Amino acid sequence: MASKVTTNGKVFKQDTDVHVTYEDQSKINKFAKHNAKLEDLKDELETKKNDLRNLEEAADEIELFDEDDQIPFVVGEVFISQNLSKTQELLVQAKEKKLREIKKIEEKCREIQGLMAELKAQLYHRFGSNIYLENDE
């Protein structure tokens, strides 16, 4: 039988017996899976944003070059030398691609957060304060 303890005017329930069904456990596992995927996406998003910053810095730096200078530009695993205008064009294309990738990841994050919010509401409704589903960020 659960007993109540009072500490500084707050009432806490001790060790209430909560029956966890298979469906409940599936929801908890799904929430954990989504949470792990969200963390991976956040890491990937940070990497893509750093790549975008690097591309923007590169675009700013090459503006100082002469039009006739050959500028090395990485394509895959190979460097190719291009003139200034072609390199600027390639940088613009790379930035646009990176922005599309960032947008796609942000959409996935929002979708997963929506699913997690729905699961969180269901689980908190079922278990109340007997479950903790918050990030410690």
C-alpha cells in the first residue's frame, strides 16, 4: 500500500504500484526511440550548420582573389581548380544544397517532436508523476 510523505509542505506518494501493460511499454519504447532519433538529427543539424558557415566564410574569403586566379574546390574527394566566377557559382550551389538539407532535417525534427508530444501526453495521462519523460538540457 502506498503511503504519503510530507516534506516542506509538499505531499509525495511513495512507491505506488503501477501496472505497466505491453501497450504502455511499447509506447515508452517508441518514445525512447524517437528521442534517440531526435538527438541524432540535432547532431546532424549542427554539423550541417557548421558546414554552411564554412561555405559562407569561403565565399567571403575568395572575393579577395583576382578573376584569373585558380582556386582549388573540393568535389567529392578530389580538388579541382576553377577561376573565381566558377568557384563562386559552385559555392552558391553548395550553399543552396546545404540549406535544403538543413530544412529537411528541421522538418524531420518537428515531425518527431510532434509524435513525442502525443506519446508524452498519453503516458503522463496514464502514469502521472510515476514517469519522467523530460530532457535534462
